Amino acid sequence: MKITLASICKQGGREYNQDFLASKTNGKEACLVVCDGLGSYVGSEVASRLCATKIVELFEKVYNADREKAFLPETVQAYVQNSHNFVSAYKEQNPVLHSSCTTVACFVTDGNASVMSHIGDTRIYLFKQGKLAYQSKDHSLSQLAVERGEIALRDIRTHKDQNKLTRVLGNDYYIPPDCEITRTPLVPGDYVILCTDGFWEYVYEEEMEHDLVTSPTPQDALAKMEQRLLMRVNKFNDNYSAIVAFATEDGEAI
């Protein structure tokens, strides 16, 4: 089994692109990261870039020193914590960026177990046997409304507080990421999507399922999803980014 990727990172209808992606794959092993800098805070495109690149850099460093340790849940949490520290230190040296912050979604797998760590409303989806098996919970006021039974999960997309986050990386009130572990091995036909709210707001989960199982490659699936998005956005739509990962047979052409 091996993991193959496709990704997209688009500016949309905004003046700047504050999303950033980073990844490292090696056969069935992967470290995937998607970050979304908060648009109303100056320099958040810097925070998202620093966060994503630092996590992959730390993963590679640990992997080269102790491969098994690189995939442990506590190690993945440390990648995110250390990236927060790195962003915070950079902001201290560059006061103009004092308010910058970012969301982060990180998926790390050795093929046998997978660790999903996230802060904010950049989501992680895991699909098994063509069906959604895992969806990360947003750190937002809208997610709290879901948990209080005030709205349905699907209605987060149109809720008035959808973009009001309760947790971000890089600010003074840092709260560690949520971390979930699945010890079910990835097998050919499994899929992973990491995406910002500018993406999932316009592409529904059942549409993701359909586009994944009807596409021969992650590039094809991602192209179908982007077409759905473009049919629904207005000219002022948010930046939108996603990594789509397919688990395939070793000898399968991609």
C-alpha cells in the first residue's frame, strides 16, 4: 500500500491567500498539514506558513532519528506545540505580526495507525469503504451550537457564528489541539481529506464520498470537488485549500 496526494491552495475572492499546505510522504507513511491564517489579523499568512512548514520539518527530523517515535500521538502533539512556540517567538521578533494566528490540521500515519491533531475549523476527514468514518470537530461557536442541540451539524456552513473560533494557534491563549487516534490500518480504497473552511463550506460530505469513489486518482477527485465549489461561491469567497490522499496498491499507476 502507498499514499498518493493531490492538493489545491487558491486565493479565491480575497486580496491575499492566507492558507498554506505542507506534506511529506514515503510509501504508506505520511505527514499532511493544512493551515488557514485568520483573515482579520495582519500577517496571518505568515503564521500559517510557519506553522505548516515547521510541523513537517519536525516530523522529518524525528523520523530520521527514531522512525517509530515520529508517529506516536504524543510526538504529533509535540509537533503542533512546538510550531505554536515557533510562531510565537517569530511574532515577538516581528511586532507588526503581533495579532497573527492560524488554524492547523495535521494527519500523521505509518499506514497501521493514524493520528489526527487539529486546532480551529480546518477539518480532517477519513473515508473507509467509500463512507465517511471520521470528521474532526470544529473549534467554533457554531460547533458549540451543534453540541447544545441548537442547530444540525450540516447547518454550521450557514450559521452566523461559523467563522468565530474558540481555539487558534499562535495567540496568547493557546489551548492544545484535539488529538484522535485510529489504530485501524489504512487499506487501498481509503481516503483522507484535510481542508480549510473555504473548501468544506461549499463541498458537502456526501459529495466528497461520491467524488472519491468515482475517481481513479486524487487529482480527479479534487478537480470534481473544486468544480462543485466554484458553482456555489460568490466573487468574494474565502481562500480555499485541500489535500486529498488516496491509499492505493503499491503497483497501481497514478
